Amino acid sequence: MAAREFQGVLVNNWTSPLFRTADDVDSGEWQDPFLPSHVPGAGHINPQEQGEWRSESDGILTGTSGWARWGVRVLDDVNDAGPDGLGHFEFVQVNWGVPFYGAPHFTVGISRNDPGNSDAFVTPDQRPPVLEIVPTSMAENGNEGALAQAAEIAPYVFAIPWSFFSGAQESTHPRISFSVRKRPNSQSRSPLTFPTGVPTRQQIAMEAFRNRTLRAAPLGFVGGFPTFHEKVEGRNHLSGTVFLTHAAADWRDVPLAELAGVSLDDFAGRIRASNAWATQHGYIGGFPTFFHADYGHGIVCGTTLIKAEGAEFHDIPALELGTNISLDDFEARFRATHDYALRAGFAGGIPTLFHAKKPNPIAASHPAHGIGATGGTITVCGAIVFKRGERIGSTLTRAETYAASRDILLYQDPA
């Protein structure tokens, strides 16, 4: 067995065959007979079948890397039948690298334009592809497991961090399965692109939630959310995150039609709508993952639902969050709510982004200190705060029974 090896499996869940069009092994060599061009095998993959290919290292202290591309005919819309009435071609590509030192890296994508045909990019077809390619399982030394459900939402071309597959920092013989299938009718935008050159605050916030969702599952959590606290340590840019365990939360696809008509582009509105839906269905609160899709029965929105066993609802007086915080500043409310939770001895907190006027308890008991002699009101802000653990007698069990507060790496400055 070679020191480093990659095994790829491509499953065709489309209605037409996949044909290998090009491939190359940049480092190492193909492992015979598992070549991408081999038929039967990955060179011709019929519908509902799969093909496998492999590459391996061939020297001392070396790894293996390469790429393979397939073409597939797509006829999904009579208005897109093409000049011959048989549809158009789409091209599927997988890139991989398994270095001798360090973590593996992978990139996958689908395009209507053949990357191997320079003429195709003179006047490229800029329409989105009908199909998508998504990773579905990973194995290392025979231990295979399904990937996070969030993996089901994939942009057209994206890099897959190794942490997405496994908590391990290194892998020597990864086996990754990918599925080619029809793309949902409507799905979340790629985290790599925005409709304009400069993303809005709401778009950035939504991407932060998607990022935490993708990072949660490989670490063993059901979901997570950003605190919007960020800091720099040397070259590292870090961002605060609260991850939730399965004891604290459930995950569910909630129909958009049940979210009070909220717009998919309304960050604060979706936070409030998800909370409202959660409380109506027996949970103490909830928040969106900001992934959504349409699998043929209407748009559904990924939602993390918070269990009452691991959290508490608090109406926090606005003054306790800070005198300079605007109720419309959602990033500031996230930061202040998390800080409040930590001061109160909790593992973290998230705002519901609801607020209301309530009688001032100080004014009720001491009218001279209230707003008006006969009472008064204060503004309170809804929040969910997460318990640190369960007490059994005088003993506190694992601190992260329900939630874990972590600083995660966003990116590094150049060395």
C-alpha cells in the first residue's frame, strides 16, 4: 500500500450517463485498474450507478494529487433543448490533493462550459447549471460515515475544507463519495459570491450563520451561531461562536410558508420568525441556519430549534445590554446578549431580536425612581441563554453539556 492514496467514488443520480472527458494526476500515479477513464468503471457511469477511481503516491515523502472531469447531457426544460433538441452538456470536475504532510484538500464543481475548451469561454453560458455535485460520505481506513446534512446545499464550485469531513487534522487514505443530481429549484446563494461587489451587513451575517452550521457537525454539534465578537491574535483573525449539542437543540427543515411570510433576505425578520415558529412548536426558541432549498414541495428553511432542557428565556432590560446600543443594530445586540449571558454564569446567549415595553419594577415599588410618579415602562429585549451543565447533587457534569463557546479561525494574514 502506498504511503498516500485517494479514492474517489462518483454516484450518478441523474437520468443520463456520465462520460469521462479528461483527467490528470499531478503528483503520484494512477492506481491500476482504477483509472478515471476505465470502462466499466468511472469512465462511463450509467444512471443510478457509480464509478471509482484512485491515485497514489509513488516516491519517498510524497503525496498524490490530481483531477478528473466528466460530461453529461442535460435535458430538463423544453425551453433549453438546444439546437438539436437534445438539451445541453454540463461538466463535472473533482480536484483532490493528499499531501505527505498536512490535511487533504478537495474542490468540486459543475459548469455549463467545458473547462478544457478555451472557445467556450469566449462567449460563456452564464446560466446556472441544472445539476449539482455534493459530497455524501467519507471514509478513512474503512471507517465510513455520512456527512453533515448541511452538505446537501452546495454552490456551483466550492472548496471543501478537510474539517468538513473529519475532526482529524490529517488523513493518509481518504475515500470520498460524491453524488451528481438535479439541483433544487431554489437554494441558498454560494458563500463565495454576492449579487453586488460589496455584500450588505445582512448578507455578511447570513454567511456567518452558514459558516457556523458547516463547522458544527464535524465537531459533533447540532448547530451553532456567531456572537459577532471578533479579535486578532498575530496573523489569525478569530470570531466568537456558540455551538449547541444534541442535548440542547434539534435541527429541522421548516416550510417558508409557515414563517409568517418573511423574506429570505431579511436577516432580523428570519431570526424573529424562526423564534416564533419554535415557541409555537414546543421549543424555547430557535434560529435559522440560513440554508434553504426547494425539493419540489416549496421552499424549506434549515432551522436550529432550542430545547428548554438546556436553555432559559430572559427578558433583558435594554440598559443592561448597554446604553449606546440601538435596537436596530443586530450585531451589537448579539454581542451584548452573549456578554450578558457570560456575566450571568451561562455558556452563551442569542437574542430573539424581539423587544417590548414592560412595567418598570423599580417604579412600581419606588415611584420616585421610575419614569413618572405612578409607574413607568422599560424596554426589555428577548434572549435565549444556555446552561453550562446539569447539576447532580453538588456536582456539575461536563461543562459543555448544552453549549460550547469557542473562538474559530476565519482566516490568516499573509506571513
